[in-house]
Amino acid sequence: MTISDQKKDKISLLIRACRLLLRMNKARPDARKSEALYYEMLTNYFTRLQNAHEEGKLIAAHTVFFPAEIIYAMDIVPMHTETTTWTISLFTGENADILSAGAELGLASEICTPHRGLAGAFAINALPRPDVMLWSNMVCDNTAKSGELIMEINNCPGFFIDHPFQRSEDEVQYLVGELEDMILFLEEKSGHKMDYDRLAEIVARMDRQIALYREIAELRKTVPTPFSPQGFLELVTIDYLFPGQPEAINYLEVLRDELTEKVREGKGAVPQERFRLMSLFIPPMYLMGFLDKISQEYGAVSVTEPFFTLWGEGRLNPARPLESVARKSYMLPEMRMYGPLDDRALTAIVDSAKDYKVDGAIYYADVGCRHTCATVKLFKDILNEIDVPVLTLDCDVVDPTLTSEEEVREKLERFFELLEDR
């Protein structure tokens, strides 16, 4: 394999980066055990993806908020498309070539870079080829359209799930019907029958997983908060990549116990907590190290993320596994941004600001995400009504050419000064 081919192979780069981070974590005496588990999980996830075809496994690429529980139950190897693009940027920084390839396909800069970069990665053979493409209309138009493009690039079949906007019993049962049709499609393409006993076990673990998310969310209300400043990205990744998987339960239980101990000892995530922040949407992946550093420097911690870590009410019933998968989709934190904007989103923002004693909010306005950026003024206005200042950072989740570290530092420092003077 040439050096050019090695740089092109993003999965191998991801695996090496995660292994390196794991070694670095184990070398630090004060490192969280849960963080080591996190890197182990990512290493195993991408290793399974890398080896799938050699082991005769089917790869199912799927978009965000897709019911991957079904993929796992059928012994198919999942590839979460958006998260794969994010992690390439986060852990390797080797994303210029896939973004350039996406542009050469004719994808405009206004299109969400996780989707634009993903298309570019497939176009230059930087990722394993999926055997099937699975996608839905959750949560935006970029997601709804990207599946068709990925099918075309990879010359593979696909299945689109039409997820209803509203929640009623009729709509839940309609979604169950969509899932049943998808299972028939996957059975035909993979030669594997759905193992409903295995799906029931996954649903039972997913119910436990959601309960642990809720416990962790309660612990994060403590002053000072015990979780790391940008640690919520771990929670999001675990949710996206490992729904109902044993390793996810292990990670969350270890993290819960670590945070419980810190609360008992009165230890916070930073040496001196000064600013409790609400994070709205995803920060730039390429600045995560910098954001953690400046958070430690200024005592600023993200304590709540209403659209990523605040789960809706409800329980899952393993005796009705397929229906539970459908109902879980309505419990997702991100579901508040799906369909017509209503009190699901607005109430969650206001309640979170109060419950977590928030000093200010940071709105990461991804220029490629028309869906979220349309809410900037509305969210600012509702938070200003309860005296919570909001900083809007124009950025991009993956593309580092849009916003520099210097620009972000300058804006954050001014924002922290504002909060200090209040």
C-alpha cells in the first residue's frame, strides 16, 4: 500500500488514532476509566467495519437517528455515516481530501459537511463500501437526500424509512410497518432472518441504557458539575454507535459511578467552576481539544445539551421489541427538532437552563445546517427572557477553513467577560 493509499484509508487512520488515545489515557494516573472504555469501543467498532467483508459480513451504512438495534439483531455490521465523518475530523484531521472530493461531485458548500465529506470519502474509496444503504427523513433534508447519493456512488441497494412527524398510536404503528418492511428488505439482501429474541435482548439493554443516561443527567446538575467540559460528545457517540450493546451499558455504569464519587467528594470537572453553560448543537470537531483547554482555563463547563443528552419520558418493553424500537425514536433528545418546531424544543431549553443553573448558552451555528440555524433568533429570544445570554458561534462541524481557533478564542473570551460582569 502506498503512502497515498494509506492516507486515503480513513478507517485504518481512525483505528490507529483511537489506539494511540487509549495508550495515552492508560498512561495518565488521573484518567477516567470510562474514557479508556470509550476509546476501546471506538477501536472495536471501526475494526469490525474494517474486517467485515473479509469475514463475510454485510455492511449496512445508515444515517443518524436510524434504528441500528435492528442492524445489530440481524448480525449485520453498521456504519454510522455522519459519525464516521465527524470522527475522521476529530481524531485524524485528515479530512481535506474527502471534502475536496465532495466538492468535485458538485456538492455545494451550503450542504452539511458530514454528508458532503461522506460522499467524497466514498468517491475516493476512503471507506469500506456498504452493501446496503439505510436512511430516513430524520432529522433534516440533508439526511433525507444523502441516502440516494450514497446508493448511487456505491452502486448498492437501499431502504428509506418514512418517519412520521407527529406522535400518535396510528403514527407509531405506521412506523412499525416501515420497520417490518425494512426487515424484509434486509433479510432478502443478507440472507439472515431477523432474530426477534436477540432484538428483545437489545431492547432490554437499550431501556437500561436510557435509564443510565437519565441518572448521569441528574448527576450533572450538581454544583460543581462532575463531568468533563465537553464530555457530552462521548454520550452522543455511545448513543449513535452502540444502541443496546453490552459495552455501552458497561461504559455508562462506570461513568455513572465515577461521577457519583466525584459528587460525593465535592469535586468538579474543572479546578474552579465559574461558568455553567448550555451547549446548543455540535461544536466543531477539529476544535474539541482547544475547547477543552479553554474550558479548563476559564472554568467553563457544558452542563446540559437539550438536543443530545435530555431523553424524553417513557420505557421500552422487550416483549414488544419492534414497537419499542419505534417508540424509542420519539424519546430521542434530537426528536425535539424534528418536524414543526413546538414546545418540545422550547420547553426543554427553558427547563434545562433553570434545572442546571445555567449562566450562559453557546449556540454552535453550523453554516451547513439550515435546520438548526433557522432557530437561532427564536432560541436566543426565549433564553434572554429568563436572563440567559447566548453566544452564537458560526462554524462548521468538520471543515476547519470556516472558523479559526483564534476567532473562537476571541469570541469566547468576550463572552466569558460578559458573564463575569453580570
